[in-house]
Amino acid sequence: MLISEFFIMVNQPTLLSSQLFYENRVVEVTLNRVMLGLWKEIETRRKRSASFNCISKDVSYTERTKHHCWRCKDIIFHCLDKAQRQQWVQTINNQLSLLSIRPKRLLVYINPYSGKQRGKWIYEQRVAPLFSRASISTDVIVTESANHARDHLKTEVDLKQCDGVVCVGGDGMFSEVVHGLVSRTQSDSRVDQNQPNQDLVPCALRIGIIPAGSTDCICYSTTGTNDPVTSALHIIMGDSQPMDVCSVHHNNTFLRYSVSLLGYGFYGDVLTDSERKRWMGPSRYDFSGLKTFLTHQYYEGTVAFLPAKDNLGNPRDKIKCRTRCHICEQGANNGQLLSGDHVYKMAEENSDEETSGDGVWRVIRGKFLAINAACMSCACPRSPRGLSPYAHLADGTTDLILVRKASRLDFLRHLIRHTNKDDQFDMSFVEVHRVRRFRFAPKHSNVISEVDLSETSGKKICNQVCTAHPNNDTGHSNWNCDGEILPHADIQVSVHCQLIRLFARGVERGTTFDTYTWSVIEGSNLSWQA
Ligand SMILES: CCCCCCCCCCCCC/C=C/[C@@H](O)[C@H](COP(=O)(O)O)NC(=O)CCCCC
Ligand SMILES: Nc1ncnc2c1ncn2[C@@H]1O[C@H](COP(=O)(O)OP(=O)(O)O)[C@@H](O)[C@H]1O
Ligand SMILES: [Ca+2]
């Protein structure tokens, strides 16, 4: 069982301090009140972040390693006698019983078809042994169909019987769990999800993600990596990261929630095409991405948005969302989602402003290759800085990225910048706004494809992909909502600040503070050798 997170805080009151043996040396080990485990020894100079865990004869500890990954390691302390051992075990157990942040009972959903279909293996081989080592009991459900987890959470589960919900899979599986938990919380509180301006009730249970999917953007953006063991250790340590959720409505009817990407145009078309190629696994996105890029379709429509307050920075301010982010704290204090009725209409002009109860709406009309809303950075292995590198996990805003009609070459330059350190927003046809709400209305006429076959050497490929393009008939794209296709192009979106919490701590800074962080885990049979 993981007892606590331990910090080296020299002035904290000491609960227990003894000389123990470690690797044939005498070391001074101190346990302090604020769950402080100071392995004082001569070796504090080591300055590694770690947490240790007493299991059987070993003390195991988790250690932060490279690239935001955490690992479990073992260490053996030897006591002078049984009495000393008993004293340590007793004191640690007492501390353990005081910790309520660490989950003891988890409900686990595994999507066996996520990503490369290794979800079950990953859970059984890499995660379950750690949970059992930390004395966490689990109810494991391998899903049998899409929406199995969502519907189970919505209607069947006694939420009081568990301390958290874990999903093993990709962003789609996480989205299922979010829908189940958020909808259940609203129906238990008699809140009507169909009202776009309704304040929603935050979910009580935290959600853990064990990454096993195709994109794993939500896991990567909230931990800094897509490593299953790291995610398991964040769950065991009881980390908590609040997260914003966007609600998506069409004509005052609730459609879906979104926590990462809402993308119309390019990302909507990539998803629509890729759904027919699920058999290809994660590489379906590369194939459909190339195909959609060659199609070079643009869409006409009107975007209206309510800008965020100034104290929440802007999408190009270079302030990254990191553990204990102060911008997210501001967002929570602002109470970003203000209630009340807001009437706004789409302007016919290219750009306009409309006033409503809680601020000035801006209206922009144009032809767009992509309209993306990133409620978090959307960092993932394909794009390590993400769609909007300075977006925040829990500030109550989303970054609205408008990519206007541009040449294919310019669009390629823009896309490539998602994969390196260059600024993808520093281009004349791209604009980005930090917003609390937005609305999109497509132009109700067929959009003519901009493809000029004569300008590309890949004429033949281009010809094929254009004729096969899914949306040429309607002139509309689809919205990609965390990897699910939305049935309507005309949507209203509101951000709900910190509606859910994850077993994560956000992306950690690589500062010396982190390297001083220690934790201790304990097993009931702690038996140090005399
Ligand atoms: C020429 C190089 C172009 C490279 C462009 C790379 C840009 C990548 C940005 C990715 C943002 C991803 C945002 C997350 C989306 C996921 O929610 C969604 C569903 O994931 P999953 O459930 O795991 O399948 N994934 C996608 O929509 C895939 C987008 C890939 C676009 C190439
Ligand atoms: N047992 C199942 N059979 C089929 N589809 C499922 C099952 N369980 C979940 N799903 C659905 O699979 C889709 C993709 O899941 P996800 O875990 O995101 O994988 P990937 O990252 O590969 O897209 C989601 O829409 C989810 O609702
Ligand atoms: Ca946000």
C-alpha cells in the first residue's frame, strides 16, 4: 500500500527516526508528520525524486526517471531488532490509515480493441501487479461493445463502492468514461444537460487512464508521456489533476462532451476517412492524414466566440501548463462559466462584435481549412508540443485555432510545425484565440474543392483521393470530437472549468524541487532483517 508522498522539509516535526542498515552502511531514516520520509543518510546529495514502498522484506520506491516517466524500484533496510522493525511498521501503518487521497477500490474498464489491441495484455502484465502490490482492489470489466463502459457507468454502477474509475485504451475509451460519469452526476443531481449555459455539477470520482490507444493525447497531455507504468503509479500515489470539459450542443440539444480536440475541416475529415480503416490500427491516421492533406478541402462558415478574460494569458504567451499551474488556479477563481441566457446571432460581415450578458462576442466569417478547439495542449507522440502548446488543462478555456484557406504548401508548413519546435501560429493564414465559448455555423451551400490537380506532381493520387472524399456531396465537414464524429456541423460549445479530475499531476517541471520529492509505500509484511 502506498503510504504517502514525502517531502524533504527539514523543519517538520519528526514522527520516528532511527539508524538502520542499508547496503552495509548505517543510515539515518526519518519519518516526519507531513508524510515526510526523509532518508537522511549522508546521501541526500543524490537528489533523485523517489517514493519508496515496503513490501515483504523490501522497501520499494517509485522514482521519477527520464521523459516524465516513473518507475518502481526496491531497496532493503535492515533493522537492529524485531522491536525496531515493529515500531516502523506500526508508525507507517498509522500514517497510511490517515491518507484518504490514495484509492483503495477501483473500477477498471478495458477496451480490448484499442490501438494495437494490447490493452488486456498491458493491464494484466504491467499494471495489475502494481495495483496488487499497493493493496488496491479492482473490479475489471473487459468491454464487449462500444458504449459498454459509458452505459454501465450511467445506469448500473454503485459509485459509492469505488474510489475511482480507470480506463485502459485510447482517447475514445476515456471519452466513454467521461460521458458515463458526467451524465450520471448530472442525472443524480437533476441537472438538464440540454441547456448549453447550464452550470454542471463536478464529478466526485477521479479517472485514471492506462494508455493503450492510437493517439493517447489525453494521457500524454496530462502526464507528459504515454507510459502505462507511469500512469499506474500516478493512480497508486493518488495524484489529482482537475480538467476542463467542453459541452457541445446543437439547437439547444446536448450532443457530446469533449476534453481534448474539437476539429472541423482537416481533423474532421481525417477522422471520417480513418474510421473505415480501423483494421489498419494506429497507422490509419497517417494514411488518412496524407489523403486528407492531398484533398486540400476548405469549408466556408461563421465562427462566433466569447474571448477569455485577460488574466488567463493567451495562446502564444509561451506559458506552459505545468503541475500546480497558476493560470489554472486563476481560471478556477474566475468562475469562467457564467450562467444565464446568452443570445447571440451570427453576423453576415467578415468580422463583427456582438454583446451578451457576459462579454463581447467576436464573429469571424471565412473559408477555413481547419477550425480546431484545443481545450488542452493536445500533445501526443505525433506532436510532442501539441496542437496548442500553451493551452491549459484546467483554466476554463479552449484555444480556438482558425486556419484559413491557404496554398497546399503553406498548409504543409503549418502541419510540419506541429512536429518540431517552430511556431505553428506564426503564419499569416492562422489565427488563435483563447475562448470560453464558441459557435460555428457552416455556409449552407456546396463548397467547391480547391484542388488544382495541375499544380501537383502527385496528380494521379490526388485525383483518386478527391473523388473518394467523404464530404464533397454536402460541402460540410464533420466535427472530430475527441476521436468521435459528430452528426451536426452547426454547434455551440461551452467550457466547464474543472468539471472532472484525473489521477495525474499534469506535466512536471524538471526543477530541483521535483528531484527532492520522495514517497513511501508499505506492505503489511514488512520484515526487515536484524
Ligand atoms: C506532415 C506531418 C503532419 C503531422 C501533423 C501532426 C498533427 C498531430 C496533431 C494531433 C492532435 C491530436 C488530438 C487528439 C485527437 C484524438 O482525440 C483522436 C482520437 O484518438 P484515439 O481515440 O486514440 O484514436 N485522434 C485523432 O483524431 C487523430 C488525429 C491524427 C491527425 C494526423
Ligand atoms: N469492446 C468494444 N468493441 C468495439 N468498440 C469498442 C469496444 N469498447 C470500446 N469501444 C469503442 O472503440 C472506440 C475506440 O476506442 P479507443 O480506446 O479510443 O481506441 P483507439 O485509440 O484505437 O481509437 C471508442 O469509440 C469506444 O467507444
Ligand atoms: Ca483548458
